[in-house]
Amino acid sequence: MASPNSPASQPSSAPAYPPGSRYPLLPGVHSRMVQTPRLAQHVYESGPVDGEPLVLVHGNASSARFFEELMAALAGRGRYHIVAPDMRGYGASEAKVVDATRGLRDYADDLHALAETLGIARFHLLGWSLGGNITMQYMLDHPERVRSLTLHATGSPYGYGGTHGPDGVPNYPDFAGSGGGLISPQVTARYVAQDFTADSLFTPRSALRAIIVKPTFHLAPDREDALVEQMLMMKIGEEYYPGDSTPSPNWPFAGPGRYGSNNALSPKYPNQAGLGELRDGPPILWIRGADDQLVSDAAAVDPAALGKAGVIPGWPGDAVCPPQPMVTQVRAVLERYAANGGRYQEVMLPDCGHAPLLEKPDAFLVYFLRFLAEANG
């Protein structure tokens, strides 16, 4: 395998295509497969190989190609060597089973194996959505490796769905209202059919337009096509996305199973609240959109919010199953982090959804580069 300092890791002048893609990479960005002790992992890279390492971790139903514009923008600045892996089951990486009973540790352990294989001892780390949960888990497990942490539209430290209050108290003992069973079969059917259209609300393209970015924001057609292609590369199944489920007597009558990405995000298994107890940790930037429909205190796709809106029938009311206060939960953990000697900054970008680095790239870069410079200081 080529090392990150070898000529094989350098971009060529000819247009490059990542595995399985019909769309060439932007100038300054290249990709390769890296065999780690855990899996064959596809990795995007940009910037000088001797630059400061910056590792980017993508979210659910996406791939590391969602970072491509950011990687291209940073490549010309000459300071950072950016590494963005497709996580297991996403993009062109090997699709290995996700053991959700370990929470996010399958992903965090994959990330650690990649860093070890590439010889990256210490690095800046950014996680987007599910990637935010993965990076929080990584920092809990390997705090000495993280120079700074950027939480980009991160999920709650208590997982997705089925909790209330700032401390992530479960709504039900069996964690009903979270896990793989809450994804509509119409969504998975569109993935299996490789539906590239926006002919249904349940297609990946429709989700990208209406939920990932704010609906008033429009990607360039070729860039949208490239991202939809990546979404459709995600491995579908009960051991992957969305995962299996268990029946529950509690509304909405489904609880988490044992496998797959959405069960790994069920509050039954992961809990990154311990981040707040780390002593003198590295600086954290938390940056999010004001109009995020995936992660907020009343996220549009939170099962409880859907029940409250009448989309899922039988909702038992706020006293039993309120919408999850995800932003409040993140902030409560970061406040404890600050009380224990850490430092964090919260930035909310107006008129922006779940993708600040795509929707507001100039504003994002201002905050992000300033944060990295201060972290180095």
C-alpha cells in the first residue's frame, strides 16, 4: 500500500473519478483505496501531504464526497492535508456489518485503524451529523489524538429519537421511537431500485433537496447528480441501513434492533454525554444551520415531531413522547465540557439547513479557518 507521502497519493492533472462514479472529482481532490486491519476503506484526499492533518467524517445516507467542495477550497491554501473516508457501508468503502450494540464504536474503531494505517498521530477532526456522533465517540476513546473537534450539524450525544430533556432521559424503557424501524419502507425501496429521480418524496434526490439542504437552496445540477449517486451507493439491509427493528407496545410501536446505522444511533446503545466530563479537552467548534430539519429541538423528521404533526398516527402527546430537544442536549454537554476546562464556540448560520459547508461555504470557511488557526495557537 502506498504511504500518504508516496507519489501514488499525489493528484494527477487528468480528471479523476472515484470508484463507481460517473462524475469527475473537482481539481485538487483525489481518492484511493486504503486497506486497514478492519476493512478496505475508500478515502478522498486534498492538500499537501506534509500539511497539518485534517480528518472529515460524513453523515448518514451520504459519503465523504459531500466534503468535496470544502476539500477543493482548502487544497489551494497549502496548509492542511485533508483526509475524508467513506465509512463502512457508504460510498466505495467495504460494506461490513454494523454492530449497533457497540453504539458508534464500529465506525470510531474504523477511523482509528485508518489513522494508524496512514501514520496520522494527531489531527484536527470534523464530523457532520452522524459523523458528529462518530467523532465524539472517537474523542472519548482517543482524546490524545484530537487537536480540535468541529461538530458540523452534529447529532445529539444521546442519539436520535426517543429521549426528552437536556440530559437525554428515555421516553420508554425499551427506547421505542428510535432505531431502524422508523425509516419508511418506501425510502428503502427507492434506494434498492436505484431511483435517481425526484418523482417521489421518498427518493434520495428529494431528501437531499428538501431535508439535507434548506429547500430554497439549490445545488448546481452536476454537483447534485454526483451527490445523489453517492447516496445510492449506500448499502441497504437489516445489517446496514437502516438496520433491523423490534416490535414495541409503546408508540410508535417499534424499537431498536441490533444492527445497522440507525440502530447505532438509537439512545439504547450510544451515549457521548461523557464528552462533558473530559478534563481540559481540545477546542470544539459547533456550527449549525438555523433552519436544520434533521437536527433541532423540533426536527421535522424526529418521530415524535412527525407524530405531533399527525404524520404518524396515535401520538400520545408531549407528556409521554415530546420531540427530542437535540440542540439543547448538545449544548448541555458542551457546557459541562467548558466547566471542566475545555473550550467551545457555538455558531448558528441564518437561512441555512443541515449542510452549512455546502449552503454557506464562505461563512463556514471564515469560522472554520479562524477556529483552526486559534486551535494551533
